[in-house]
Amino acid sequence: MLDSITRFAGYCGKGMMVALFLVALIYLFFQEKNKNHRMIFLYMPVVTLLLYFCPLVSKLVYSFIGEDLYWRFLWLLPIVVVIAYTAVKIISTLQGKKQIVAGISLGLIVILSGSFIYRSEHAFYAGNPYHLPQCVVDICEEIEPEEGKVRAAFPIELLPYVRQYSVRIEMPYGREYILLDWARRSELFYALDAETLDVERVAELARQDECDYLVFWKGKILNGDFMDYGFETVDIVGDYMIVRDVMEKK
Amino acid sequence: MLLAKIGILCVLLLVIPFGIGAGVSAFVEKYKKNIVFCWIAGFLTEWGIFQIIAVPAIIKGMSFSRLTVIYVTGMALLALLGSGLWIMKQKKAPGLSVVSGGAMSRTEKILWVIAGLGILFQLVMNFVMAFEDGDDAFYVTNSNLAVTYDSMYRLLPYTFGTTVLDYRHCLAPFPIWIACLAKVSGMHPTIVSHSVIPLVMISLTYGIYGLIGCRLLEGKRKYRPLFLIFAELVVLWGNYSVYTAETFLISRSRQGKALLCSLVVPAIFLLIHMIGEKLLAGKKVEKAIWFLVMMAVLTAGLGSTMGNFIVGLQLGVFGICLFFTTRKWKNLIPVVICMIPAVVLMLMYVLLR
């Protein structure tokens, strides 16, 4: 029960929109006369909430979908429809200018109860139709082969994007390094993540992992020259330097 | 070239779903002339059928290109058949409409314009703004892998390399449906996922909200655009947590989870509201509506393996409420039948994982 409440609070988040939804349900309980409207948009959400908070149900659901995803149960609450309908229902009971005042006030209440989606910390202006960071597109275009595939190691901040653009680029490690708390990440990852690159070690590890390319932040301090270890600089794209293993081609 | 790609996408996302939906809607008395309902019904049917074809195809190891040919050809034929059926059924009452009934007042027109501009704003914003989400590295890359390597759920999306069939995700192959669009249109799967799909999902979702609003406000036509405006406000300010269906609709619309929570769940609310109206009036529910409920259940599975559970629960709660309102257990039989695809897919998940 406590778990369900915690997850419900997590779903409610920082706004008052769910509270507004509950108030709207109370309003509909007293004001809605249509049997069908009541059944679908009043009784159903109430039964859903009762089931959600029922310990027996949560135990059963946990065993099937796991505790972490229990909050998805709450997707069954028709929050948009119930709030919008209640607002319109209130406005329709009024006349003349009172309708305009009520409409603006209710609109403001909705706005103040929520959080504007386009101000999300995850939203940013897309520089291209792929909606990927432009530097990823540019780097991939630089190293992507027309046929076959290449293998390249990237810094952690670019891992989720590379293969969205091109699956012809293999990676020795990928987004799983961000997603999961890996106890043992690959040595190449740590070597390439260090503030000062031990060039000899990075070159050796890259070759062990059969990497054709290495991509790293251009501001990193290098304790040697990649050319001495069979690598050549391909380009500097945005904030990133690309080097290629040319050992076999020599 | 770009225009040709856009043209093909328009055929796939507008013409074909509309043709299929017209065929289904022809059998729904109240909505046979409603263009929005036709479009939504077309998509639900298309997605439901894709789920039926794609899951066995993936498990059997069929190539992606073969699946695409079968699916797209089938849908094109269904669209022709649907259009034919609609024309035959409409001979006595031609013409399409979005909103029926007499002339609109000036206020009503202004409110419709505001509602329309609100939707347009969201479409433009979702085209010009990117929403970062790590799960794209899995879903979008799977679409990309299908198009590039002609393989479905047998390659590792994060790095590379072959793997055994990913049973958990192959039961919800929404990324493969996106890949089909990319393959046929020639557009990059990532562009289809990030720039095209949100436009379709947002439009469809507001179509569903619009239809629900029209039903709730029957006899109060002038308030319908106001309902849509409030719905838009709730969606736009719906990012009060990262878990909400509204957040998923705007920021993760290319993912199957968004298809489930922001489109299928409201679509089922629309359909069961139609069913409830008929049953409470003691009338018979058209088979086409039950068919669409079943297609919506299959679509939920297409979006997410958990969708089978979520919509199963939604229909279960509807069944409980319906029984206590009508006191007729016979009304529950079609509800239970509609849940069968969800139960089958859940069993497959349990047995195969």
C-alpha cells in the first residue's frame, strides 16, 4: 500500500493536475446526470484508483510486470478528458460575461497546476530532422562507410545517438553503459574517459577491441602523439577529435 | 526526391488509413460520414493487422523486406476494398463531414480557430524541437537495423553483433512498423521516428479527444471547441512528472509506450463510450465497433508488451462497471472476447521469455 502511494505521488509529480482531476471527479459525481458519461468517466476512474491502491491487486500486478512499472497502471486515468469536460460543464452553466471570466480562470488554474512540456529539461531546438546532436551527424558522416561497417569508440555523452544515425558504425560499448550501473566497464572506456589520455595505452586497447576509429573531446590532454602508434587524425568535428587506425594500411 | 518521399508518406499515413477506416466506418451508423473517425479507425485496423502479421513473421525469422511487401500490399488492397465498401454504403447519403448540423456562430468559429492553432502549434513545435530520451537508442536503432540489415530483433541495437531473438521486445514491434514506413518511402528511419511520427500521433490523439468531446457535449455543440482547447491546455501543461501520458505524447511519441498511453487508451475510452451508449439504451452494438475494440487491443500490444495488461485491465474495469450499471452478464461476452488477443500475447510473453 505504501509503495502504491509513493508511486502515485511520483506520478503526481510537482504539479496539482492530478488533484485537479480528483476534484473534477467529485464535481462530476454531483453534477453529471448522463448514465453513460458517469459509467465511463466517473465510475471507471474510481474503480481503477481503488484497484491501484488495493494491496492484493498490487501484489498480483507486481508479480507480472514488476514493481518498477506499477505506475503505468495510472495511464488508465482519463485525466485530459475529465478535466476538460468538467471545465466546459462549469462554463456551460453560466451566462454572458461570466462564461468568459470562468473560462479564463479555469484555463489559468490548469496552467498553474501543471508544467509546460516545451520547457522540459530534455527539450531543445533540433538542428536537423534527425533530432540528433549535429556533431553526431557530422562525425557519423565522416566515418560511416558506404558498404560494410566500421567500429568506433565514442565518449559516453554520444553513445545513445550514434547508432540512431548509422548502424554501419559498430561500437565496443554502447548505451548500456549509461543505462546500467556496470561494475566492470571496458578498459578502453576508462582509458578514453580519462582527463589525460595515455595515448599508447588507448591505442593498444583500441586495437584489442578492433576499433577503426576513436572519437574523444578535443580538449583532452594527450601524453603522446597518436601518429607514433599507427593512428592518424581524420578531422576535428565540433568539440570532438576523430583519429583512425591506419596500421594495416601502412 | 524529397517531395516523392513526402508524397509516399502521405499515401501511407493519410490515404491508406483513410481508405481502410472508411470501410470499417461504413458499418458504424453514427460515424460513417465522419472523416476523423475514418482516419482513426483506419490506423487502429492497420496497426492491429500489423501486429497479427509481424509477431509470427519475426519469430519465424522472415526477412524485414518480405514483411514490408506483404504488409504494404495487404494494406493497399484493404484500402481499396474499404473505399469500395464505403462508396457502396454511401450511395444514399453521399458526402463527408467533420461536424454535422447547421451554421456556426462567430464565437464558435473563433474557438475552433483557437483550437486548431493550438494543435498546429504543437505540430510545429514537435517538428522543430527535439526531445532527448535514452530509450530511442533502443527503439529507433531497431528500426534502423531492420532497414539497413533486413533483420528484425536479431541484432544488438546498442553495439552490434548477432543475438538470439529478443522475445521481450519482438512481441511489441512498433519500431518495425516505423521501419516499414521508412523502407517504402526511402526516408531515413530516424527522420521518420523523430520528425514524422509525432505529427501523426499528436493529430490522431486530438482527433480522438475531439470525438470524445463531441460525444460528451452532444446537444451543446458550441462548447465542443472549448473542450478541445482545455484538452490542449492539460496536454501542454501535462509535464508535471515524467510518467504522465501527456509527457509521453509530446516528448516520446515515436515510442510504442506513447502509442499505448496517449492514443490506444483514449481510443478505447471513445469506443467503450459508444458501446455504453448503445447498451444503456437497450440497443445492439454494431459489430464494427467491437472489431475496432479488438484492433485497439492488438495495437496496445504492438506498442508495448505491457499494453496487453493495461488494456486488458481497462476492458476489465469497463466490464465491471457495465455489469453493475446494466445488470446483464450477457453484455460481458463481447468484452471478454475482445480481451483474447491481449491474453494470448501475455501468455506468449510468459512462455517465451
